[in-house]
Amino acid sequence: MQRPIYLDCNATTPVDSRVLETMLPYFTEHFGNPSSVSHAYGWEAEAGVKQAREMIAKAINASPEEIIFTSGATEANNLAIKGVAEAYFSQGQHIITVATEHRAVLDPCLYLESLGFEVTFLAVDEDGLIDLDVLADSIRSDTILVSVMAANNEIGVLQPIQEIGRICREKEVFFHTDAAQALAKMPLDVEAMNIDLMSLTAHKIYGPKGIGALYVRRRHPRVRIASQIQGGGQERDLRSGTLYPPQIVGFGKAVELGLAEMDTEGERLQKLRDRAWEELSQLEGVYLNGHPNQRLSGNLNVSVAGVDGTALILGLQPVMAVSSGSACASQSTQPSHVIKALGRSDKLAHASIRMGMGRFTTAEEVDQAISHVITTIESLRKSQ
Ligand SMILES: Cc1ncc(COP(=O)(O)O)c(C=O)c1O
């Protein structure tokens, strides 16, 4: 049986064979604990970790000691938001974020709200972008953190993080960005963009699952965070737990490859996506979700009028693997909070499909998938 065409790269990506090759020796030969400072096994593992840390730091123009390895972007977001809240609560208890953030940002914010913090959830316009004036006006004397994602996981929209960074720096408020979807897809520079904390993950860029990092600025200004996992004191005491060298070296390699191929891949994916949209937009009642250009090159998200959302996904399933709403919360039957935030009705939010194209997606696959989407929509409309 042929497997469906994989078009869910915003949910996760396969590990690149070059990444796997880099990881393998760290399971067996170089199995040491990087914290073991008294023998060669520890040194070898630490050397791999050091190299990956340097690679990841370089990718965002940070220094290696500003990278804290975590289990992924969920943990990095939790560490950033709760860590800053705990470290600075005596200076203020107001946080600003956006309605379209990933749950890994929204839920820690809601948790803090339950503890007495105040959170402003900024709205977005119909393209999914925040209003910078509203952001600036929302910053108060007791605001300690602004958290705005770089690229949205559902609709691919790129928020203007450079401008957001400038506003936050002027107002002397820390700026955190969830860059899980943006890493190695667009240039990220913590200095030029005035970013103070940044969440990263490996599995969206052909690295392994279960590994990510939080960038925490050390100077100009220094950001303090309270650790959320205490124990052996790894990662400068900010995130205890034995480091996992195979995952870490895989993350480093994935970043290296992603950066080297970022421009050519970006162009290729954009062409594929634009061609897919050109075809799909011929159908009546198919709406693009998110800004037409200010979005990730491999992301296409559409809402389809006149069809039932569940029937649509079931119709697509045998041929293509796509997701409806957020794959990270795909068990949810609630219409996507992101599509709803664009002003779409519940019905249109339900009948939305996200296609995420990536490194291994071919033009033939996209053509085949789009023609199946069109046939499915037409036949559902006839039968409903
Ligand atoms: C924007 C965004 N933030 C956070 C996450 C969670 O990342 P992780 O799976 O590494 O915990 C994801 C994806 O799942 C994401 O797309």
C-alpha cells in the first residue's frame, strides 16, 4: 500500500539521513556523560555538545553560553515565560502576548494569570499580523515581558519581529520570540532584532524530536530567569538533567544543513506553494488563511466554504497527510483558535487545511495532492 503524500512539515519533519549519521556514534561509541569531566568518554561527548552549541549560537548571532538545551520548544517557552515571570515578579506582573500563539505560549501565560499575573492577548488583523501601535500602547510600567512568535505554526505568518524588538528595547521590556517554525527558514539575529529570549526546536528542521533550546541574553541587557527544573545544575543551573548528546549533535547538524540550504530551499518551496495556491484559488469559496507573502515559504493554509471540515479531512486522508487546525493539538475538535482569530466563522475555521511542504516534497507530489484536494472539494459539494 502506498503511503499518503506527506504534507505536514509544520507538525514535524523526518530526520535527514545526514543528521542521523552525525547522531549515531553518540549512542554507542561516544556515549559518555558530557558532565563527566574526569575521563575521555565525558570529554568526547562534551566536544560534540560544544560544537552543536556553537553552531546553534552562530545561527542566531548569539554566543554559545547563551544557549540552554531543553526538550523542545514547549519547554523553552515555559522556561522563558515562567522563568522571567518568577525572576521579575517584584518589578511587575504584566505580560503581553498574541491570540494566535502556539498553546505552548498561551498555556504558560494562562497559568501565570491563574497565579495573579495579568496577560494582554493582542488581536491580529485578517492577515494574522499584530498592530505595532497597539503593541506599543499596551506596554505599561509593570510589563515585564512581550512574547510574540516569529512564524505561526498554522498559517505560517511572519510577525515583524525586528520592529517588535525595537519597540521592546525602547520601552525597556524583555522580548521573547517562539522561533520553532522560523529557525533555518528565515534569517534570525538576536542582536539586530533586539531579541532577549528565543525558543528553538530541532524536529521542524529535519532534526530529532525531543530536543530544543532557549536562547537567553547575557548582556545588554542581561536577562535573569528562574529555573523550572532543578537538579544536577547542568546548563548553568538553568535546566538540570543529563544532556542528551545524540539529540544535541543532531540538532546542531540540522541547523548547519538548514542554514546552508535556507535560500535555495526557500525559493523552491515558495514556487511550489504559489503554484498550489494558484490552482486551488481557481475554485470558488476557497480562502487563503494568513498574509499572502509575509509567511513561511512552505506553508499553505486554506479554508473551504460549503464542505464539512471532518468530511474534508477524511476525504483527503488516503492520498495526503495534512492537518486541520494545529497538528500539535490535533486531538482537539475545537475549531482552530488561530483561524478564528483571523475573523473566520467556526465553520470555515473547521473546514481548514494546512499543507506544509518541506525538503523532501517534490513538485509531482504537490500537483498530485492539489488535484486530489480539488476533486475532494467538488465531490463533497455535490453530495452535501
Ligand atoms: C510555534 C511552535 N511553538 C512550539 C512548538 C512546540 O515545539 P516542541 O514540539 O519542540 O515542543 C511548536 C510545534 O510543535 C510550534 O510550531
